[in-house]
Amino acid sequence: MYDFLPAIPSIQDDTFTQHVQQLLDHKTKPVGSLGVLERLALRVATILGQDQPVLQDPQMVIFAADHGLAARGVSAYPTDVTWQMVENFLAGGAAVSVLSRTNGIHLNIVDCGVARDIARREQDPEDKLPKPGEPRLWRRKVAYGTQDSSVGPAMTDAECRLAIQNGMALVKKLPGNALLLGEMGIGNTSCASLLLARLANIDVASVSGMGTGLDAEGVRRKVEVLRAVLDLHAGVTEPLAVLAAMGGLEVATMVGAVLQAAAERRVILVDGFITSAAVLVASRLCPAVLERCVYAHRSGERGHTLMLLELGAEPLLDWHMRLGEGSGAATAWPLLVAACAVLREMASFSTAGVSVKSA
């Protein structure tokens, strides 16, 4: 059924895990005293299969698309904000632009299905790759937004499959060994809520929040719309069918990117609620995807805590961020760099000539 998807075997290796853990335990510190930083170092080392891990050419990829469901009033902002924010990313003025530039992260923006064409740019040729401080636009538009999922499928099966293949092909083009996930699309918290509700069998009211800033009455109306969508597609349960029926073109493209990054054994740094929804779908297709993921933060969006529980995830930060864009992933990135540096560069008791703990 999934013959077009890459093979993603498990990377669990108890011998390697014990080896890296022993390296960490013999650093010049009490065992476990660096807490989560040590667990992060172990996870990154395991993903890369290196006991001296080096993170190279980190690629932030923001997947952008519009949603037909937005016409039902599920967002506080108009759909024009999607293309306007894409222009802001490219101009360097968005939060993720600043954070990526500050942390030396290559910034990519993918037009997966924005409802308007983005102006041509000098760096459009396919042979050009992004550089720090120079955002790169990739044109992978499958359609000018999805259809309204409250009256029919958001995507055809062919559109969904093409978007996934676009994501896979894009990752193959990008250098480096780390993929940071970001997204932009008015209405896509509704899409994420629908995917979580159906794939995890959770009441949609418990996973639906304010999104871009709805008030209490707006959230109530949003839940009514999402219940109607779930009722319309009540018989749809298979992961790709759920994605096509209720997902977004940016989420589908991101699913493909996640699958390809996992197959290439890249570190996948997951941002917030919507990017986690893409990881959820990808993990339903290939469970070993989850072994390659690091979760940047717990979003302030209501459903994200339940999403993280469903994924078995331990987020690095809990700062009440809910901007999206990949802003949480860009903020957390230096922690991964630090964790790798500790494993590579911190002295052991023997090499430093420091006495070990008394028996």
C-alpha cells in the first residue's frame, strides 16, 4: 500500500547506547548531573550513529499552504496572512527568520499550496541552495490551497501523494544532517486537531484551542465545525486517507520530508502542534520515524500536550510559545549543539587527571 515510501528500519542498538552512556558517565561530573542535556546528547548520537556527533548544515524548512476550511471561520486571521507571512520570511522579518539567522540555520520556505503565487526571485533556480541569512523559496505548489473538508475531502489521493513525494524529493536536495520543521497556513491548527482526533481517537474538543487568537466563542464555533468534518469523514481511518480527507498540503509535504529525513538518518527537530501532527501521520506509516525525532517545546496550543503524549515525546522547552513557523525549533537548536559538544569535547576523569568518586 505504501510502496512509494522509503524504508525506515529501527536504529535501536543496545550496544551502541551502552557505549555512549558510558562515555557520558565518565565525563568530569557526577553521573547524570547534566540531566536532560545528557539524554539529549545520547539521543542525537543514537540518531546519527556517532559517538562524537557533529551537527552539520541545519535546514529549517517552513512548509506553507492554505486551507479551504478557513472559509468556515476557524481562524482569527484572513487567509491572505499565509502569503504575506511567506513574503515576511523571505524578507527576513519574521521570528523564525531572526532566530535562524542568529543561530546559523539555513532557512527554506516551501510553497506547497499557498492560494496566491509568490513573486519570482533571483534565487529561484533549482541549483541554488540556501545560505545563513539568505532564505530560499522552493516552489512545490500542488494546488491553490485545499478544498473545504467540511463538504468533501481536502485533497484528492493523487494530490496527497504528490505532496508527500515533493517533501521527500526536497529533503534529498538539502545538505546537512538535521531537519528543523516549521509551517505556515491560516487554519492549520484545525487541520492538526482533526488529524490528532481521528488518528488517536480523542475528542476533538479536548485538542482544539485558540489557534491564531480566537476568543472563547470563536473556539466553540471552531469545535462545531471540526465535529462536522469528523462526522462527514466518519469512515476514514487509514492514515493516508485521513491525511487526504482532513489534512493540508503543507502537512502532507512535511510528512514526506519527515519520512525522507528519517530514512537518511537525519536529526528531525519538531516544532509545535502542526509539525507534530505531520510526525504523527508519518509515524503511523513508518513507526521507526519516532526514533529520529527531538521535540523542541511544548506549545501553548491546547492539543499539543495530548499530541506529545501520543508520540511518547519529551519536549526540551515549555515556554508557552504558540507562534508556529518553526520558532520553537530554532529557539531550541543551540541545546542540540551544546549536547553534542559535551559528548565530543568534555574531558573524562582519566584524561583530565581528576579523581573519581570515592567508593
